Amino acid sequence: MSNPNVLSIVLAGGEGKRLMPLTADRAKPAVPFGGTYRLIDFVLSNLANSGLTKMCVLTQYKSHSLDRHVAQTWRMSTLLGSYVTSVPAQQRTGKQWFMGSADAIFQSMNLINDEDPDYVVVFGADNIYRMDVSKMVDAHIESGLACTVAGIRVPRREASEFGVIDAAADNKINSFLEKPADPPGLPDSPEESFASMGNYVFSRKAFVDCLNEDANDATSKHDMGGNVVPFFVGQGQAQVYDFTLNNVAGSTDKDRNYWRDVGSIDAYHNAHMDLVSVEPDFNLYNRQWPIFTSAPQLPGAKFTLRGNAEDSIVSAGCIISGGDVDRSVLSPNVMVDKWAKVEESVIFSGCRVGRNSVVRRAILDKNVHVPDGVEIGVDKDHDRARGFHVSEAGITVVPKNVDVAGL
């Protein structure tokens, strides 16, 4: 990429209702993922690795843990003007909170005015993927258009679950369709469709003009995908950027072009299962394009009394003391006691799994205590009777700080 002035805005105010109860006490981008990360670390790492180091994170819903994580983890040298700043809703334009993703940026227009960028990158904060964003910015500049939307190829039969981009052979967007019953195929692949990734690049002046016009439209939902992108499509000023062309350093044939929306409990659990195989669908161990975070200062994981973990991620501070862990992801400071079994599960930090206990296809939020001999995820009706959420695919979720002995 040449050297244009680019401001990155990360939309991180989402409530994440479909991830309840994991979002009962935190914003969706603050939900832990992959043992030591938060969801927001993936987009911020992509931007940092791409050399786009002026980042504003717009927050709103239950943002304390997210704000704290950004403040404690994402500290860059200011010598060359780099920064990551968390920006809460400030009611700069009136006595209302953010009324949509476009309104969030409109209410934060001071960020654009102060930085005075040539281009504005607007990305979501809660998807799992690697992307060299600078290549998308280059494609946007080369096009001379006002708006570029990242699109990922999905099977046409599955595209009705997404916002779909109907694009011509030259990548110009003809229309932007929200969950269409009959998704259009691609010119070069009729059985595939472009699903929007919710990631955008805009030319600054055109974007600001659009936001001002949208703010004055009483009928608008003030949504990036629902209003802003269709505005540029209507002007013939929008193109799709094919995510499959975006290869990052160190990617494997298997995890190249991996992208997951982890907006539901089942999708979140499945994405964790993508991490743990010998050749993972998404490789956290790519040292050429690292995912950054701030890990706790803890000793390495310890395995005692023939404790065992197979096809799993076990973070620092964990003690597997005679228990067995299989196809699971353990965050820091988890204890699995003698003869316990943890299978296809995601265990957050501070959890304790007692002797002879079973945790199967479950998610345990922080500081959950599973007493000796207790089963989680084995009898789904029993889990529901204890007040635990059980997903459509049968994933049991135990909320933060629960002592299962009292249930």
C-alpha cells in the first residue's frame, strides 16, 4: 500500500443477544475466545498487522470489561502517531444513544474531523479470521469508487442466512440483499454467492456526506449494511472485495480464507472445535500473522498424576491433576481434578472441575465450580432444570461464578 492517511473505526457496541448468557455481563466483542483472547483481538490484530495503526473502538453495551481490555492490552507507541482508543457513546448530537451502526459513526464524527483521514476503514469486532486490510484499501483506492465491501464466497444454498452482494463481473455491486430467499450466484461461479463480511472501506468525503444525509433521514434505520451501502450502490459507487484473494503471510491451505461469524452459541462452540485438530481449520499458531493479546502472568500448564489432554488447547496456569481433557479449549487458571473428564468443551478462566465429574459439549463461563461427581452436558433435560441454557445443537452454557453444588 502507498501511504494514505487511514482511520480505522471498529464497531464494538453490539449487545450479542444470541450469545447469552456469555454476554449477560459483557459486550459481545469482550467475550473470551481461544483460551487467552477476546473476540475483539482478531480485528485489532488484523489492522495492526496490516500497518493500520490508528484505531477507534466504538463501544456502548456493558462496555466496562471491553474498555478495560483495550486500555490494558492495546497500547501502541505514539512516536509515529499510532493509537488504539476506546470511544464510548457520548451523546454529542443529542440525548440519544447510538441508534444504529451508521449513527454510531455519525455521533463520533469528531474522530474523523480530528484525524482528517483520506480513507475510513469500518470493521466489525466479533468475527474470527485473518485479513490483510491494506490489500483491501489498495483495491479501494485503485477502483476510484467511494465504497468497498468485503465479501466472502459461500455456497449459494447457504447464502440466505447472510446479507448478500449481487455483483457484476467487474466487481461493481448491482444490489445489496438482506437474507434473500433466492440468492444470486457469482458470474464466475453460479453455485456460490458473496456474503457481506460487514467490513468496509470508504473515501472520506463521500462517506461523511452520506452519514450527514442519513442522519437527516427520519425513515432510515441508520445501519451500515441496510442504509449506507445501498446509498452508494444506488449511485454506482460501490464494489465488492473478494476475500478469497486476500492471502496473509503464514496461512495454510486449510485455514486460508477462514471466516466465522460467532454470533450464536453453536457457532461460537463450533469455531472453538475448529482450533484443536492436528491440522486446524483456523491456525492460532501462525507466527507470521500473530493474534495479539495480553496474557496473564501465570506459570505454564501442569499435568500431574497422569493427567492428560488430547487435541486441546491448555492455557497457562492450568493444572490437569489426573483428569482427562479431549477436544477442548481451557483458558488460564483452570483446574481439572482426578478422574474428571472434559470433552468438546470451552472452559473459561478460574473454573474448577472436581473429581469424577464430567463436562461434555459445554461452555463454562469464568469461575464456575463443578463439584466432585457432578455431570454437565450429559443429561440436557437435567441441565435445563438447573437453569442452564442449552443451545439448539445441545451445547450447555453455565454462567459466570456459578457453584453447581447449590443447584
